[in-house]
Amino acid sequence: MNNFKEKIRDLRKSELIKKGDKILIAFSGGPDSVFLFFLLSFLKKEYELKISLIYVNHNLRDDVENDLEFVENFSKENKVKIFIENLDVLEYCKKNKKSVELGARELRYKVLNEKLKELNFDKIATGHNLDDNVETLVFRLLRGTSVKGLKGIPAKRENIIRPILQFEKIEILNYLKKIDQNYIVDYTNNESNYSRNYIRNEVFPMFSKINKNFKNKVNDLILEINERENKFGKINVKNKKKDEFVKFLNENDVEISRKKIDQIFYSLFDNFGNLKNDGEKEFNLGKNKILKKNYFGYKIVENEEKNLKNQKKFEIIKKNQSIEWYNSKTISFFENILEFDNFFVEKKDFKYTFLIFEDNFVSDKSKIIVRNRENGDRIWLRNLGQKKIKKILIDKKISKSEREFVPIVELVFEDEKKENIILTISDIKFSKFVKKIFKTDIKNFKNSNKILVIGRKKWQTEIKMT
């Protein structure tokens, strides 16, 4: 059922069907066209559709009267209008020297288009399914075809749409069985006199012995070929971006199926090939690899790296000394300006933020620590009161996993009755107890002022500071 929901969702995205469409269903009474009717009926209210059926009698079978009785009864039971057209296929083929298979197809589409214009409808919907598409590709391969022939059956060609092209035959049959819906069984489909029937009845069972899922594999190839060609026959921006993404995976020794590549790619990028601005995502690539995406890009990490980083850290900052935080930041505390001048060493590959304490509440009975964020953490902001740190990091578009490694600088008192004070969220947000200053302004403060310095490696993604 989940697979059904996904395919209906994909059908909506395809825009084959649009609001207010008047659709004429090519209705044979077989399982595909019956299923197609129920699918469009399900979408009828949502899209404000007008639906009618057309049955084309090719006059090729002795039991055609049974078919006519079925389609007429189906029309009455489901309160849908049906139009019945009669053709003389054998006479047409004899006159035009065509095979019965080809002649029937030509006449059928001719009458469908004529009826469409007569009724002033918008689209003809046919019941071609995934199995039909795979059969078409194999048929063309055996006869000889160009790359264009490998595109299979188009989901849309002029005013003809094929809404169930991604549904397997077995899915269709199982659904009709589930709702206890009858349909016409065309006994000629079991005869291998025609090329397509031979492929379906004789060739496909052999393929299934090699790979039971071969139809989906072939369909994936058809989808990829279609994806790579826009209406001008050129590679579009999105396909170029996808090629770059596949190359990136290959360079990182990632081996996953095309289907999974598609799932990841469409989760990361929009229709114009731009990285989606929807926060952090993670994808398991197998072989101990994980693809991590945040607001600014994506990368592949080893599971060991992820587990290592998940270890919580807790550091006490000693006076006039610096600590390193996850190999990307440094935090230093200086008792006064003189000690800052004597002990602070500026590294070329770091960018620094300088903070001066507003009050002298740092004493021998308190210590400054650096730790990971914890649930419920809040910070006192100047003129804004207390704010949740999690909310601040989300607003700054810092990904979920990165939030866990942002250093929280906190003043901890020995007296447990006193509430500890969060001084800064890294160099992202500062409490009312400290003030950001320029390095050149430090000399203007009293020597007794205490100083906090936070360094960030310059290669790190810059975050707008406040």
C-alpha cells in the first residue's frame, strides 16, 4: 500500500493530470483500463475531472459480445458514460498491407482522436503499465533501435497520457482482487503468435529466473534515459548536477543502487539543481559510510567519526590558557588585560572574537567551563531576556548534528544555591554578562577587566555573528 501511495504521489508531481481536465479513457474492460478508471475516479474530486469511457471493438474475436456486455454493465454500475466504436481491422490491414497488430493500433488511435475532438475533451488516457513499457524496450532491442528507442513508452505524447505507466501488472491484479472487481480476460494474450505476446509469455519467464526484479531494473534504465533528455535533446542543468553528484559518490567509493541515488538526489536538490534549504539530513550509504547534508552543503563521513563526535565533552578553562574544541575552535580566558597582552598568541589560520566581562563576578569560588549543549539550555540576552539555545541555533540554520558540537561557555559557581550562567554560545550569540569588542579597543578598558577570546578556524563556514 505504501508503494501505491508513493506512485500516486509521483503521478501528482508529474502533472500529467491538471485541474479541470476532461479525460476520455481508452477502455477495453481488461484489468489495466479498469484499474485506470478507479485511479482517475480516486483523483476526480481533487482535480475536478470529467471522465468518460470509450470502447473500441476491433472485431477480431468471436466472443466480442461478452466484452460489449461487460463494458456496458460496468458503465451503468459506475455511473460513467461510455462510447462504443466499431472497426473493421482485417479489411484495413488487407487494404493497406499492414500486420493485424499494427493496423489495429493505427485505427484505434485514429478513432480515439476523432472522438476526443468530437466531445471537446482534453486528454485520452490509456492503460499502459510498467510491464508494457519493459516489453516495448525489449521488443525494440530485438528489432534494432537507436538510443531514442530505449526511452520506452512516453508518459505523455501530445494529448495522450499514460497515468499507470509506473504500476506493475501484478500490482494492478492484486488491487482488483482486493476490491473484488471483475474484468475481461483476453485469451489471445496467452497465445504467442504475436511478437509482444512471445516476449511476455516466453522470454520474460526466463529473465525472471535470472533476476525476479528485472522489470523494475529495466524500468529504472528507461527512466534514467528519459531523465537525461529534455525537449531539445540536451542535458539540462538538473541532469548535469546529478552527474556531478554521482561522480562525487564514485570518488568516495560509494556503491548503491540507482534507485537509492535517485532518492538521495531528489531529497537534496530541487528541480533547478539547487541544494534544498530544508535543514539537515543523513543517509546511510552502507560500508560504514554516511552522507550528511546541512544548510551549506553535504559530505560523506565514516561511522567511526560520527560515533567519536557523539562523545560529550567537558573542559575547564584555566586562567591565561587556551583549550581546543573538536579541533576547530579555541577558547581562552584571561584574568586581566596585562595577562592578555602577555599570554595571548594569535594564530594566522584563526579568526578571533574578543569579549570583555561586564561585571567582576568571576572569582576563586567559580570556574569557566566549556561543554556540549544540553536540552533546556537557556541564555540571558541583552534587552531580550532568556532564550532557548536550541531555538537560537535553529534560527541560525545550524544543522541538527552540528548543534551538538557547538561550544557552550558557562560560568559555574561552587555555591550550588547560585544559578550557573551561560556566557556565550560559541561565537554565535553572547549573553548580557559579556560584551563583544574589537581587539584594538582592549587597551581602553581597566586592567582589572577579564577577557574571553573565542577562535574559529578560517576554513569553517562563516556564521553571521551577533
